[in-house]
Amino acid sequence: MKIDPDLKLELLEKAGIYSNRLSIDEPKIVFKTKEVLAMSKQITEGRRTTAYKYYGITYLDHNLVFLNIRKMPDEKTIENTLVHELIHLRFPYLSHGKKFNKLIRQTLKGKRFPPYKKRKQ
Ligand SMILES: [Zn+2]
């Protein structure tokens, strides 16, 4: 889709709403590969020049999300990708799969989650 200011604003609003449901700090969100490349290499290490291939990327340690709007066909896909990336931030230990997809659906439907607590070793 084309990046326009209205769409960006709408997505930032949605990021706020979903971050709240997931009890996470709202991440910084960037929308262009150019913005990814403009960030320091320490932040985007390993997923920099390949960013254009993906719908979305979460840079966990930096609370940063890249949403590749230009690559995605419609708003529904963008919203799904946004929630997908936010789930990575709330459930950093969880990998992709059935449980992960269920959490995406629940979050989209309005379920709320308590803050993530790191388990002490
Ligand atoms: Zn993922």
C-alpha cells in the first residue's frame, strides 16, 4: 500500500490501543526501509539490508518495529502484521506457531494481557 499521513496516524493510534491491551510500552514504529537503514547498525544488526523482504520486523532489544507498508496489499494485512510484531514484544520467548497465531486473534478481538514478567533464573 501507499504510505500516506492518514494511514500512518491510524496505525500509530492502533499501536497505542494494542500496546495497551498487551501491557507493553508502545514501541517506536518506522514505515520505510530507508528509516531502518538510517538507524544505527547496533540497533538493526542482522536485519537491515534484508528488511525490504519482510512485512514487519521487531527489534526486540530496542522496542522498535518496522512495518513494511509498501509491501503489504491491504490494511487488514498491515493491522495483522502490527499485532504480530507487538506479540513478539509482549511474549519474547514465544516463537511462531499455533499459540502465537491464537494470541494475535485474541488481541485483535480485544483481549487484555497482564505485563510480561521476566522469570528469575
Ligand atoms: Zn514474527
